[in-house]
Amino acid sequence: MLLSHPQALQALKASQHELEQLEQSHFALEKIENKKSEKLNHLWKRAVTAPYYKHLASSKPEQFSELPVTPKSIVKKQPELFLAKGQHLKYYESSGTSGIPTATPRLAEDIVWNTLSVVSCWKRILQQEDKVATLLPSDISPVGDLISNVCEYLGICMVRCYPFALGISDWNRVEQLFQRYKPTCLFVAPGVLLQLMRVLKQRKCFAAIKESISKIMLLGEVSTSGLKQMLAKNWEAVVYDVSYGSTETGTIAAACEDQQLHILAHSFILEIDNGSQILPLKPGFTGELVVTTLNNYARPLLRYATGDLVEITPGSSQTQDLHLPVLKVLGRKDERIRIKQVALDIEMLESQIYRVPGITGYMIEMDKSGKRAKLLLEKDIDFPSEREQQTTEILKKVFSEQGVDWDATHLLNQLPTITKSGGGQKNWKKTNLRIVA
């Protein structure tokens, strides 16, 4: 974690002290609110050094609730307006799945604070004896460095093996590596994990490879409940939707042992836009998430509209020592579609599709009006041919009960790899929806 850097060492000391205090209080709301108030004062001073927020120099943090929302479109189009003063230590860019890739450089403080914030939850899942393999991109994107930093801090062995790193790692190398290394925990995007499963089944080594793997940490894409259940059954492992956030904001929520995404409330001021007003985040609320990044140094964001629809719940009784609300990602505002006047989103679709055994992917073909639509389904490698008609009939029935009548449902041996994203960072409408004439 670049601990020879003076600012990194200072940030590490401060973030460790904060984490110790929060853990001693079991992340009590009062303690978190006090921390957030203190952090907002520091954030305000950093923010006014960025061109976009310089007009706030004469304002005070107490006026926070009066601030307008920072539009995502401006952050994407003019990222230079949000750069605060400081010496950048790392340069990253967002994946660009929702538009243009955005420059997101980091200071040493950004890196350390985000790492320790995530550690507060992941340390409850990862064990000293674990052997981690990460199949996520390390170039340009910060996610590979985050996982490496967390494992390094916790003293856990890890290897990077992104299967699309040309000339370094591919499916052959990953298979051979897993046979030697025998990982116990995978960090991977759902689409890449599906591809890995199919490759290993084709090579008749899936059963042997998965034997050592007990934990799968999904990130990089929206992971629906239907998809997670299907993956857990195939891999015979515990599957975690392990983090939520973005390159722009840092990690907003992280999973712990109860398989729920806990909001890192000590690192953000989070609000919900319910369509008519913006309200402080509370369990029971649903709407667009609005984020203020308390731990961002290079690029502070005040009331940033993420475009993501979320649902907030109190959390389970299993985590009495972790009083942090739970977040469920419902998808992006612009990723809902209408087919024959019925509104569909990724959660609804995948809850139906992946409840049927043997399906490893799907694509929707529809015309621009949404009046005609076909459902294309990918069969698993070991899918029995005698079950094809039964499968299409089951899916026709379950979707009909939801008011969706497909013009046709086809089972295919393989769909284009774009449906599983390849790059590990995807936009659902770009990869699983095809508009035809």
C-alpha cells in the first residue's frame, strides 16, 4: 500500500485509529455520525480547491443540505473540474460502461482510506489460511489494486490472473495455475465466472478445480439473487456480492459473513432521491443513491447522483456487532426496458431465467417499439438434450405469469461472449439486449 509514502503512513495511522474506535462501539450510529460531521468539515476544505466547487469557499458545511445534486453527466464529461489540489500517486479511469471513461486519479490518502474502509467488512470473511485468486482487470481499473491492498493488509496470500491479459494469462494458464495453487477464494465478475465454469466443464476438470474453492466474491457487475443462487449451486461454494461502488466514488458498501452488502456509513454521506425529494438514507427507503465521498482526497464529490437504484434494509440479526444498514442494488435507472408494455429489469429477468437448471446466459432480441421480443438462452455444457422442450415450456409459463409473452424462446449451445462481458465490467443493456429491425 505504498507505506513508504509519508501521506500514506499518516492516513494509515488515522484510518486504523478510526476503525478501532468503530469496532469497539460495534459501529454505533452515534459514533458514526460524529465521525461523519468531522469528516465533512475536512472534505469541504478539499472540495473548494476543485474548480466545480470553488464557489462554495464562502459557504459552510452546515449548508450541506442546501447544495444541488452534482450530475453524473458533468463528472463524466469534465472530470478535470473535480480535481482538488494534491500530488497524484495513481492514475485510473472508469470502465466507461455508462458512457465515456472518466479520469479518476488517486492520492495516497484515497488509497489507504478506501482500503481500510473495506477491510472493516472483508476481514470477517477472509481468513489467514485463505489463498485468494483475483480474475479482475488490473490495468487502468483500481479494483485489482484494492483487492491486493486488502489481502496485503490482512496478511493473506493472493495472485492476479485476469484471463484476458494478452500474452500473460489466458484460460490455459488459469487452469494450470489453479491446479498448482489450489485457491480457496475467487474475486471475479459474474460473467467471467460463468465463462470459467464453461471452459473448465469443456475440459472435464471443473469438479477437480472447484474442490478447493469455498468462497466466491462477486464484483464488477450487478449480481442478482437468481444468478448468485445458480453459481453457488454449480460451484458448491458460498457466493458473496462482495462490494458496491464505482471508480468515481470508491467502495460504498462491502459484504461480511452474512452475505449482505453493508453500507460503509463512516466513509460516506448517503441520501436517497425518491423522485420527489432527497432524503437522508434510512432503512425502508428505495430510490436513486446520492453520494458524498468523505474519504476522497483527489476528487471530492458532494451530493453526487450515481444513477443507481437501491433499496435500504436494517440488516440481519446475525451481525449484532456491525450496526450498518444493508444495501441492495436494483440496477441503473436507465437499464429498465419495456416489452409489450411490461416493465422489466435485470433482477426480475434473472430471477426467472436462472431458476431453471442448466442455463448459463441469455440475450433478449427486440424491436425498438418493444412489441416483438425473443428470449435466447445459453445451455450449459452438460445440458441434456431431452430437457430442451421442457425448459422452454417452463420459462414460457413463468414469464407469462409476469405478463411477458415472448414471441419465441430458443436454447442455444453458446451466446456471444459479450453477454458475459469479457472485460469483467459491463452494462447490462449493452451486453444482454440486442435491438433488431
